[in-house]
Amino acid sequence: MSERRIGVFVCHCGGNISDYVDVENVCKAVENDPGVAVARTQMFACSDASQQEMIDSIHEDNLDGIVVASCSPTLHLFTFRAMAVRGGLNPYQYVQSNIREQCSWAHRGNVPLATEKAIRIVRASVARAVLSPPLATLRIDTKPSVLVVGGGVAGLSAALALADLRLNVFVVEKEAEVGGWTSKWGKMFPAGRRGSEVIANLYDRVSQSENITLFTEAELANKTGTVGDFQVQVRVKDGSTIEIEVGAIIVATGFDNYRPTDGEFGHGMQGVIT
């Protein structure tokens, strides 16, 4: 691990992090860890100025990987990947360490423990950066069709969304009718519509779509291939199989209620329900 040179940059996030996590102590805790070449704090890591400082550090400190300890990767994963590329690094040797949503915002009442948790999160991210190989982006040809396994509210909604993208969609439902659990429910939040109404509306739209083929009393019998090019066999109600080529598969098979034994998780006690 000591052969790697990882830069760790811990963000104040304008107080969103530093008000509840001692970011200076986070840096001190990891600065001498194996693989860590530099550990510094940033007021706003996502700002143009801070990104340029990290790029400068990549060159000056000869870094071959970076960890940015800041917010959720949902916000800035691609921001920092692009920054890593501008600094001459492989974008997949950058690791986002979430110490805002997963730490400072979750533990506002206890700075010492929030800081300790942040240190552990950052150390885990450093270990990931050390062990992350450089990856290359692949571009593959994919068949413009999708298999959706399950005809409940999720499967039907997914099929309609895919059909709007002009993709051919095949929905496989094992029961004789679509709807799953939702079709059995009464009025649902927030619109106050009954589950059967929701399913009936989705089914009508699916039936009218030229891009959707619905199989009921059917099941996925076999699958081969790889991403972008799957060969699947669907067994229909008369026992025969239909072969379909799809580029992607969505699994929306729903759920079953768990039935605990008496006493398990308090089941059987007053007020304890499944």
C-alpha cells in the first residue's frame, strides 16, 4: 500500500461538515496512513479554485489517486472525475467519501463521535483508492429492446417509461393478471386512489402501446449473453418457449410478506404486526 500516493482532501462545505466534524483532526488522523501522500482541508472542494488546487497537488505531489471527503457522490461524482482527468489521473482512481449526509448531518449532536466516524469513512475510502485499478470506459452496441420481469406497478411503470424512449419492451408476468400487491390495496397516499385503479390505468396504457408486448402466465426460462446483447427464453402458458433478444433486463419481481414464528421479533404481542 505504501507504494501508492493518495491525496486526501477534506471539505468544510461552508460549515455543513466542519460545524459537526473536526475536519482538521480528520486530516491529522490519516496523513501518515500507508498510501497517503498528502491530506488537506478545503473550504468548498467543488469550487473552481479548490479544484485547481487539487489539480496542482496532483502534479506537485506526484499523486496517483485522490479521495475527496465531502458530500454525496450523487452531487459531485462526475465533477471530481472530470477534475481528476484534467489533472492527468484516471477518473476511476478518484474516490468520493461521503462525510456530510452519512456523517455530519446524521450526528449533529456529538462532534467527537461524528469526527471518529468521518475518520473511519475516509480511511475506508483511502483503502479503496489504493486498491482501485485504472479503468477504461467501454462503449458497446446494444439491442434497442428490454425485458421486464414482473408485471406489478414497478414493472408496468418501467415498461411505459422505456416505451416512451422508443424501445421495444417485453413484460413477463407469472400470474394470469398484472398488478401484484398493488392491485389488492385500497386507497393509497398521496392521491387517494385505490390500487386497482392505478393498475387498471397502467394496464390500459400498456395495452395501447405499440412498443410493449405483455406475456401473462409466463416465466423467464433461460438467459445467456452479456450486457447489451442477451438471449432469453420465455416459457408461455401453453408450455412452449419464445426466444427474444434484448439489450437489458429489469427485474421487478415484487415481494412476499415475511411470516415470523410466534415470538419472533415480538410477533404475537399486542401492537406487533407484520
